[in-house]
Amino acid sequence: MSTATMTPEASNTPSTVGGGTAAVARRPERAVPDPIPFGRILGVELRKMFDTRSGFWLMASIVITSAVATVLTVLLSDRDELTFDSFAASVGSPMSIILPIIGVLAITSEWSQRTSLTTFTLVPSRGRVIGAKLVNVLVIGAVSMLIALGVGAVGNLATAAITGNDAVWDIPAWTFAQIVLANELGMIFGFTLGLLFRSSPAGIVGYFVWALVLPGISEALASAQDWWADNAAWFDVNQTRFLLFDSKLTDTEWVQLAVTSGIWVVLPFLIGLRLVMRSEVK
């Protein structure tokens, strides 16, 4: 009995085994598809934020609330005292509520709408999907603030036309940049809560506790404890973040903002990202 040794190069040629002849076909190599371009993932994730009724109206509410706030400011305020800063403050209030909710829903919608399995099957690299969502959230935040600024500018010009006074443009570029940064921090924290809880109600409630309840607790501690009153700015992110809306930060305050942002935003973000990367998708 003769035996022939088959090498990989000869795997598609006849071989003799036990005096017989058998043809062994080489398995065809499968072409490895190119990874999906990150720009395409960005576009898909951006469209997913608009293509539901709730998502569409949440985005539309940015323009609607800006217009309503501007009209109410013109109707209810002393028109002779109105300046561009007055309109920016009135428009900024609803923005500080809507934008973080957008950050929460950007993540939690994958689980609430049960699309996470499809998303992470089509793009197995979860980090690319999360990165695309984060970029879209930050871009939407910046564009929303530009829209709000434009609506406020229209209100300021309309007020000047009604009263016959000159329009007062009293918001320097650095003030607007700080306002954008403050709102972006709120959006990132909402995004972080979405990563941690992956539940829309829990994320939204968590944001309001962070933004509305914790500052009150911090003030109560400051009134009762001198140590907290002197050092709260190193632990309470909202205490320094709120300064971004109406005052120019000192060097020390910028450092305090960086430290508190690391504690309240960066560290929870990394924890939430790890949970999403390791969680079972159903």
C-alpha cells in the first residue's frame, strides 16, 4: 500500500490513498470586507437621532423654545432695558434642559428602541459607534447654540426697531464660547448617564438630580460647614460650571473646573464606556 503526502500547494490535485484516487478541492478564500468608513457611521447615527417622532420633535424644540423665549422676552420685559445679553439668557435657560436630554437619548435610544443588537451586529466595534454618537452630540450642541444666538439676535433687532433705540450687542466672543462650553459639559454628562444606565427615564432623572438637587445640597453644606464653603469648588462641578454663563473665569477657577469635570464627567464616562463595551447585547 502506498501513501502520498499532500502539501498545501497540491491540495487541489488528485491524491492516492489506499490505492484509490480522490480529488481534494481547495477551499476558496473569503474576501475580507473593508471596515465601514467612520463618516458613514456618523451619518447613520445622526439620522437615527432625527428619524423618530420623539427625536424629530426634540430637535425641533430647540428652535421652537428659542423663538418662544425670545417673543416672551419682548412682550414681558422692559423693552428699553433689553440687550443682546437679555435674549441670550432667556434662550439659554431652555437650552440647558433640552441639550442634556439629547445627550441621554443618543445612547439610551439603542436600548429603548431595541436597536442595539442590529447596530452592534452591523458595526461590531462598539467604540466606533459610541464615538460617532459623541461627535454628533457635540456638533448638535454647538449648532443649537448658534441657532439660539441667531434667534436672540433677531429679537434684539426687533426690539430696537420697536423702541427706536440702538441695538446693544453686549456679549463678547469669550462669553459665548464659555456658554457653549457649559452646555457641552451638560450634554456630555447626559451622554455619560446614558452609558451608565442605558435607560432613558433613569438617565433624565439622574441629570436633573445632578443639575438641580446637588447644587442645593452643596449650598446647604456650605452654610453649615466652613470647610465645604472654602473647598466646594474643587468637588462641586456645577458651582464652577455655572460661572461659565455670566463671568470670566480666573486661572484657579479653570483648574477647579478641570478637576471637578474629571471627577463628575470623565471618570463616570470611562466607567459607563467599559460597561457598554462588556455588556451583553440582547
